[in-house]
Amino acid sequence: MTLEIMTLFQALNDRGKTIVMVTHEPEVAWARLSMDDTADFDVMNQSEIIATASQTSRTLTTLLAAIAGVSLLVGGIGIMNMMFVSVTERTREFGIRMSVGAHKRDILLQFLSESVILSLMGAVIGIVLAIVVCALLSSVAKVPTLVAPATIAASAGFATAVGVFFGYYPARKGGQPLSHRCAPL
């Protein structure tokens, strides 16, 4: 049996094919198959395969985390720009509110709540899309997926944090008197 296997491996090797062999004794198999030192393959045991799969998984996790970070940054900048436009367009409203007794804090809280609502709307859209994609993967590709409630809560929490972080500066600008918001002419 060993001679037949070696003949098969040698025939495949002569054709330039890559051979994958699973064995309990990789050192013995390597010694038998590399007698002529022309083998174009490597013999791996199960622990090496698991280590390679784990490294690939860590690399993909890092890549996806970087993509998510950039997406949060871009979304936050979008929220900040929208809030700046809103502050600019609603100057009269702030003047009227402040003249009837509103404080900077009131306007700040109004803008922060608008910013959080805007970011939570984006989170809801993202969560719904994720659930739909996971359902499609499960039904069409037969890939088992799970959308955990903790993941949904974490995404909503991050969206709220992004809304507060990127909405604070425009909200603070909105609460200032007009003379502090605009550059002198």
C-alpha cells in the first residue's frame, strides 16, 4: 500500500500538482515523499492547520474592525456637517428662543438630542440591513448566522456615542450668541 501511495504522489508531483496529505505521522510521510527533493508541497499536522486558520481569523477580525472604525469616523463627520448646516440655517430660531429665556444649555441639549436621533436612525437602518443579510445567508447559502441581542445593543450604543461625540461641537456653537459664531466682516 505504501508503494502505491508513493507512486501516486510521485506521478502527481511530476505533473506539477500540489498535493495535500493528512497523516498521523507527518515526519515519516515527509521523509518518504522527499527522497528526490523535488516535492512542491508541505506536510502539515492538525495543530499547524488550526494555527493557520486562527491567524487568518485574527487578520480578518482586525481588517473588519479597521473598516468599522473608518465607517464610524465618516458617519460622525457627516453628522457633524449636517448639524453645522442646521445651526447656520436656524440662527433666527435660536435668537427667538434665547430672547424668551432659553439658555445655552437648552439649545445644546436640543442639538445633542437631534444628533443622537440622527445617528440612531442610521443604527436602525444598519441593524435592519444586517438582520436581512444574515437571513439571506442562512436561507440561500445555508450559512448558519446569529444576530445576538448584545450585538444589537452594542451597535445602538456606539451610534449614540458617535452622535454625542460628533454633535457636541456644532451644538455648542448653536448655543453661543451670533456674534461668537460668525467671523466679523
